[in-house]
Amino acid sequence: MGRPRTNDEAVKERLVECATEMLATRPRESVSVRAVAAAAGASTTAVYSLFGGKGGLIGAVRARAVAGLFDDVSAVRVSADPLADLYALAVAYRRWGCGHRHLYTVLFGGVQAFDPSGEVGAGDPIRPLLAAIDRALTASVLAGDATAIALSVWGTLHGLVTLELAGALDAATADAAFHSSIHATLRGWATPEVFRDLRRAETA
């Protein structure tokens, strides 16, 4: 009779979940293979067997975060209004961040880095944002460099979500700040004609 398999998918899942929480709430250097294994009720051997070591486990956490955010923003439907699409992408980003605070903290707390000069992969969460910006530029709704616009929108989003996750904003303030800040950021990149239309719509 063969030995029972102990390093199965359930163990793998517990290790990823425990590593995610630790990486989000502790200094990264304090997150050891032994500590994660103990928290998951597993052996250190399981970490090496399933992930090859600490680096592989951290990579698995990051991969889960990237895939989760990408899936949510990719689910936003493309419409005939690129500005509406950009706002919808911002909403999806915020919803995912607030719903997966530990993964968000790991993803944007030092493990993940967006290289504006690097190639955007097929599963990169920034890809749907860049695609929407390209549509807006083609339609002469926005004007400017696509990467600069993406960094501007992303920086605004990241700041808002980080403040919300930190508890610095109550629910009503967070909602109002999100709405006004995202619209102001997009308006700042709008072409003069679109900018005037947006301002008129706001004051109507």
C-alpha cells in the first residue's frame, strides 16, 4: 500500500493563503519558509516540494494576484465610449483591490513593479487600461502619450485604493473621492473640445 499523498492541492492552497497574509502584514524578510509552513499546518518539505522554496511561493502569491486583477479588469465590456470604459476599468480595479486587500498589498507593496518601458504581457493587468487609452486617443477623446496617461490614471487609482484600505477614508468619502478624482484625471487628459463638453455636463 502506497504512502498517502500529503502535499496535495489543499496544502498548496493553505500555503499560498498563509504566505499572502504574512507578506501583506509583515516585513517581507521576516516571512520564512518555516513560519509559513507552521501557519499552514504543513511541513517545510511541502514548501520545497510544491514551490521549490520561498522564492517560488512568493511567485505563486504574485501570480495569483496578477491573474485575479487581470480577470476582473478584463471582464469590463468595451463600449462605444472610451471614457466610460476607462471609468469602468477604474471601478473594477478598486472593487478587486478592496475585495482582495492582502493580495493587493502584496502586488503593489514591493513584489510587483510596473516598468513603463517594458513590454506589456498578454496577462498584464495594465493591458486593458492601455487598450482603452489607445481607443480614446484614436477617437480624439484624449490627447497625450499613452504611457503617461496610464501612469497618471494608475497613480490616482493606487493612491485612492491604498487610502481606502488603510481606513483613512470612510465609505462615503471614499466613494466621493473616487468619483471626483478619476473624472478629474481623465478630464485633465481630454482634448479641448471634450474637456468643454465634460465641464458643461458637470455644471448642468
